[in-house]
Amino acid sequence: MGIDTMPPVVTWGLLLDFPSFFGNDILDEEFEISSNDIEQLLFEKGISLASGDAVIFYTGYSKLRAKDNARYLGNAPGIGLRAAN
């Protein structure tokens, strides 16, 4: 059941950097990335998604690791249910 049992996956990957897009260093812990936010970032950057693409949502929260673990392990920003569909 571990990831180590999964065969390799090779696909196009896309990192969406939302803090930079919004002019921040890190998103607030309660921030919900909406489908509109995603569409706007893709449009403004001239990027399109295709079936099978892997999308990674960067929120800036990794900067907290080992610096503010209480915040890092608490609530975190991310995509909402509508955006996940």
C-alpha cells in the first residue's frame, strides 16, 4: 500500500506558484485556491493544461518547515473542492 510499490509515472508536470502570482511570499493559512484563481494564473502566464498533466500547487508553506512547525503542521492553504473537480 506504500508509494514504493507504485510503478514510475512519467508525465508533464506543472508547478503553479500562487504566492508569486498574488505578490506574496506565502499564502495565509485559511486561503482557498479557487478554480477562478487557477484559470486566471494559467491565462495570464499563457499556460494550458492537458489530460494527464500533473499539477503541483505551491503555497509557500514549505518555508515554514523547521522554522515554525506549529504553523507548518496546522491549517494550511490549498485548493477547494470546486477547484479539485
